[in-house]
Amino acid sequence: MPPRTVVIGVDSSTQSTKAAVTDAETGELLAVGRAPHVVTGEGGARETDPEIWWRALCDAVAAGLKESGLSSSTVTGIAVAGQQHGLVTLDRTGRPLRPALLWNDTRSAPQAAALVTELGGPEAWTARTGSVPVASMTATKWRWLRENDPANAEATTSVRLPHDFLTERLAGVAATDPGDASGTCWYSTGTGAYDPVLLDLLGLDVSMLPEVAATGGTRIGSLTEAAAEALGLPAGIAVAAGTGDNMSAAVGLGLGGAGLLDHPVLSLGTSGTVFAASRARPTSTALSGFAAADGTYLPLACTLNCTLAVDKVAGLLGLHRDDAAPGGEAVLLPYLDGERTPDLPRSSGLLTGLRHDTTPQQLLGAAYEGAAFTVLRALDELLRACGLDPADPEVAGRPLRLVGGGAQGRTWVETVRRLSGRPLIVPGSGELVALGAAALAASAAGGGDPVAVATRWNTKSGGTDAELPATERDTETWERVASVLDRAAEPLLGG
């Protein structure tokens, strides 16, 4: 029997790093190392020192290898999938000048609005980038930095996304991929390159940006001696371009040109996202029209408030997260961090419909309903962006794949099932971002198309997928939440 070879897929998220030690041939998840991050900031500010990500990556890789019991000599490749949109500014030595502005930092909302106007409106942006700037996007953060921290902006010689920063530390090469680059709002999904008109608008020189590899699985270099020593891995192993976390989850699910196309996914994590891989280039102003990691597209809608917001409500009520009941007449929009979809960056949580007989459990249930409704409302627009008719019975009957931490929670699953009226598939693997990154690493090490790799693996480490049949849609709750949101957005939620 030939010796086992493994690859390492890194999921560098908002809260932590996970390193998945994965069998390169079968996709078996052998071990997962973990290390926490630190997020700082009050109000709309959310920042992390990028050096924390690097230390966490080193610690997570070491922990994963130790847990696997394998020699580091078995590792043949590594790839990083990172939280999207964060702004990392580097000096001439490649060191961060200041903490990174994270995707959920909403301070750049005024800059986002200004940029939309300056280019000529939302349609002008989607025609070029596929997306309309909101506070989450990197371009708005760069404009904010130039206006609010001009000294560091002036000293910046390189601009990176979080996964770009880590990949450069691994290989010594400034590289990114189309997927994560498409979340900056300075990359054109139409031309597959940085847009000179947008760079000029932003005052950003192309020399400050990393090269864009063909795919997230492209080998952009080899692990340097310095990185190998820091990680305890062999120098010279393959380093993939890597990608953003949502793009990596799509790869882990086998979504893309060599796998499933136009099948929707709902991810329940710190943020809530709904996305699908498609060959149709999305240009809807209601969605983020991202590129995927494999050369297809990944239309996506993202909300800021999902599992953490609902957990906060549970904590305020003194309840366990699953001690919830349907909300009754109460509507709770848990927009505790502002909101991205819909674009309400100055909003806060809103509760209405409270009665004498409303129970704490119903209030918690209303928080689930508000969060789930917010992301599910974008599903029809997503399907239209894929060139599909949401009313077509075949399209309406396609199962919704439910992933992320919330997919392991009974109340989340039942709330999504009740409000969507769709059959659900809950994949057996809970580490899809890391497994997607592992497929990118395997691709860089010579394994072929990353989606084909993940499809062949069939996420074997995760066991059997749970398949839940459709249930009758709760249109009464849906319409009640929709009515409150539509009426409250302008006067009460800062629309």
C-alpha cells in the first residue's frame, strides 16, 4: 500500500482558524486543529491584528498534525480560505500598518453611499463588478481609511484581503483568486481583472494589489523556508491561491463547473448567506455578484446578523438557544450590528407585536424568524440571477442545502424549513470551508479541478447527509415579518 499523503485546508474565519488535515486521495478528514482570534471594536468598528491570524494558523496546523498522529512529511499542499472583504494594509516590509478592518465593520457606510453615487448608481457598479458597494466591501473600507486614517493610508504600499495576507506569508508570493477578489469592488467579474476606472476612483494603484490566479486551486508557489519552520511543515510543498470562505464552502459542497450548478445553499454562521454556483454572470443590484473559485460565478446575498445575534437574544432572555417557540404575533428583527441585506448599516434590533401573553420562548422564536426571513427573502432573487424562474415547480422543489454552525441546531433547521417550505439537505460534514480549502490544496498539488476533487471525495469525512422533506410554508409568519420590515426600514431602521 502506498504511503498516505495529506493536504491541509485552512479556514481563517472571523472568530477562529481551523486547519483540516485531509487525506489527499479520499477526502477523509483526519484531524482539525483550532485556534481563536481576537476581534476588537465598539459600535460599528470591528478589527483584528492580522498577525493574530498568522499565529492562529501556525497553532492550528500544529494542533491538527498532532491530533492526526501523522508525520509532517506526509503533507503535500496547503490552501487558505479566509473571511471575505477585510482590508489589510502593509508597509514596505510586508508588515501590517494597523489592525485590519473586518467585513462586519460598518463605519464605511457613508463612503459606500458616496461611491455608488460617484460612479453613476447601482447599475453602473453591477455592470463592472457584479456588486453594489455596501459597508462590507473592501473598496468602501479603503475610502474610509483614506478619509479617517490618512497617515496609514499614505504609508500603505500593499493592500491585501485576509486570505491574501496569509497566502503571501506561506509562499512569499502576492496572489489572490477571482472569488475573493470579486468581493473588493475593484475587480471586474466581466473582464476577470482589476478595473482601472474603479482603481482611479479609489486612488488605488494596481501595483499595490496581488496578482489574480486563474482559480483558487492554482499553485502560486511553494512553502518558503521561513513559513515551513513556523508551521512545522516541509519547505517546498504546494501553496494554492486559496479563496474566500463562501467560495471555499461552495467547493466543499461540490458546487461548480465540474459539479452542481444552480443549486441553492443557505449558510448559517456569524453571517447568514444564500448562494449558488452558476455559469450565468450575475448583475442584480440586490445581490453580490461574486466569481467562484473555479471559474464559474457565485451570486450571493449576505446578512450581518445570524447565529450570534440570535444567541445574544437568548442570553438576554436567560434561555437556551433551543428553548424557543414560534413567535406568535411578535416580530423581532435582530439587526444588532446594522444590516447588509437589506442595506441598513445604521439599524439596530427592532421588536414589535408584544402582548401580555407573549412568552420569552416566543420572543426567542421571533428572533430566529427575523434572522431566517432576512436571508431567505433573497433566495428568489438568487435563483433569478442563475437564469431560473423561482415559480417553476422543478426549481421550487430543489432542495436547499443548509450549512454552517446553525445547521447543527434544531431550532434553526425547523425555522428555515417552516419559512422556506423547501426540502432541506444538511450535509454530514461540518467543516465545509476547511474541506473546500483542502480540495484547493489537493488541486495545487496536482489533483486537477478542485470541484472535481471535492465531488470525488464526496466529503466522506462527514458521514451521511440528512434529508428533510418539504413542509407546508408558514406564509402567515412570512407576511407578518415582511410587513414589519417593509414599513419600518425607513423611519425606524435607518434606511
